[in-house]
Amino acid sequence: MRTPSRSLKAFNEEKHKLGGSAVNDFTELELQVIEIDDRLHPIATSPVDLSDPNWMTLLTKSKHPLDEAGVRSITEALLESLICEYQTSDEAARRAIRRLFYTYRHFAWAATLSVTPTTAGDFRKHLTLFSMRDQGEDSRDALLELQELCTQARAAGVNTAPILREVAQMSSDENRFGMGSTRSQLDAT
């Protein structure tokens, strides 16, 4: 089993020195992420035979990776904890949470919410997860995801503007891919 990353250990040590109360929570959260990431690894790295004429049908009929790995319930509970922590923490803690998504790519790839963004609360959760992923590995995919979340929420009557502004304030302002930061993407939507 892998051990927690050095950056999160350093964050926890600094938080402890400053009298923070959630020192062990981040270590425990990261250990859970590691376990899920390890379980998802064989699924995330399995090849897709693009020469098979039915590859797209096979792919769309396959189980969601969280279900295939048997980790949906633990992942959803972990995401709820991470979302809550992210929404109530300072920038240093949010940066540490974003680092989990950079470091554990299989987890980041598969970790999704099963609720639709059709209420203000669920839209906020989806946007917070979007912010934690910090555009993932491709800002173009991130922009499409953001547009789809907003389309679904607006179609359900959710007033998206204040929630977009709220989550933008929690988001990174680093322009990782040259297409704007996560903060600027949320502000512009």
C-alpha cells in the first residue's frame, strides 16, 4: 500500500503546529483515496481495442468504474467529506485537496457524484468537485463538463450565477493549460 504524499504530510504537520484540529482527517482521507485509486488502477489502465467495430457499444454498456471496482459507496462518502472540507477550509487546505486529485489520477478520473445538479445544493456539490479537480488533465473537457452542469441546473430552474461566483472564490487561479484558471472559467460562465 502506498503512503500519503509528502505535500499532504507537510500540510498536516504545519496545520498541527498552528493548532489545527483536522490534522488526522487529511491523512485518513488521503489513505482512503489511495485505497480507491489502487482498486481503480486496473480498470483505468485496461486497454480499449479501437480496432473492434463494436468498441463504443462495449464501452457504453460496461459498468461505471466505481461499480466495477466495488467502491461506489465509499467513494461517494469520501467525496461528501472532501466537498465539505473544501467548502469550509482555507486556501492551503483547498490546495492540499486539489493535490489529491493531481496525485491520484485514477481516483480523479472515476470519482463522480450520483446526484444530478438539479437543485442549488447538488449544483454546488458538482461545482465544488469541479473546483477540486482543477480542470483535471484537459481544460477542454473541463469546459464541456462545466457547460453541461450549468445547462442541467438551469433547465431545472437553479439560479446558477451566485453559486458559480461562490465556488469561483474557492477555486485555483492558476492557468494550468493556457485556457484560463478554474476560477476564471467559473467566473466567465
